[in-house]
Amino acid sequence: MDYKEEDYLMLSGIQHFAFCRRQWALIHIEQQWQENERTAEGELLHERAHDTWATEKRSDVITSRGLPVQSRTMGISGSCDIVEFHRAEEGVPLYGHRGLFRVYPIEYKRGKPKDIPIDMLQLTAQAMCLEEMLSAEIAEGAIYYGEIRHREKILFTEDLRTQVRKYFQEMHQLFDKQYTPNVKWSKSCNACSLNDICMPKLGKTPSVKEYVREKIMEEETP
């Protein structure tokens, strides 16, 4: 099944969805957002990586920044922070360039490697878009983490690819229904930029009255 362009979802949304389905729905269905220090630093890092449609060539490597990508089969669109095209004996042709090139996508993140694979899923989705657009096979890419200033190599395994397809299918189903999942509080809620909007702990209390009383007692406790 191929999606119509007007039904495309944001590729970057898979990171929100993998972290929390409710967070994704608040941002992408209800159009709610809240800036904090983490999101602001992340935007600055991406601004340094992005210069849409800009390319540069050094030796046998062509570097493209802010390259737009899409997938008709998954119904998504977005952009890659950086895609490196390395001249190789086995690769794909590039318009305006002689020879063949191996495709190597790179995503920039502000922090450090995470315990959950949300960054890897986003990069894998980018690679799958590039494969569809260029009729290429992409085995690996990298994530550059600003906190450690180092690239982490990511292998695009079949497990990651299957998870990407599954998540985007679920995202389309929720988006079509315009449905925002209910709160499921966890410790990760404390690091969420939408904590004040979502109010996850409110979903754990029997009533608003009890929630307010609990917060008052917390403030009065020395």
C-alpha cells in the first residue's frame, strides 16, 4: 500500500512515539509543544547540522546536509541531518557525479547514547527512506552525540526495520482516528518536555480534588 502525500506523517515522530505514544499524540495530533533546555539545545545542534540542500565534496566523499527524504510505503517524510556518499565499487549512481557511491546517513543528538533504541529507530527510518528513494541497500549509519562528541555506529538490523514499520503503521491508525492515548505514568515522565501539559500523575489519582489536596500537602511539608 502506498500512502498519498497529504497523508504523510513526520518521520521524526517515531522518536516521540517510541518514547511515549501519548507524547507523540499530544505533539502530532493535538499540536501541543513546550520548549525546555533540552529541546532548545537540540534545536541549536540541528541548526548547525542543517543547511537544506547544501552539499560539499572532499576527496571521495560527498556530504549532503538537510536532505529531504520520504517513503510512500510507510507514509512519512522528513529530512536527514547529514548523508555522506562514499565513492565505492558497489553502490548507487548520483546525478551529476561519476562512479558509484555508498550511502551513509548520520543523525545528530544533543545528549549521549540512550538505554532505549528511540534514536536508532529514527535513523533506521531515514535509511529506509533513502533505500526506497535511491534503490539502494544501506547496512549502517551513525548517530553523533553532542555530549560525548562521538559517532556511534548503528547497524540497520531486520529487528529495527520491523519495529520501524510496525510503529508507523500504529501511528497512522491513531492519527486517522485522531486518538490520544491515556496517561501511563512512569519514571521517564519526569524527563518529558510535555510533563506540565500531560500531567501524568493526575491520571494516577482517583479525582482532581485528591490530586490538588496531595500537591498542597507536599508544599506544606517542611
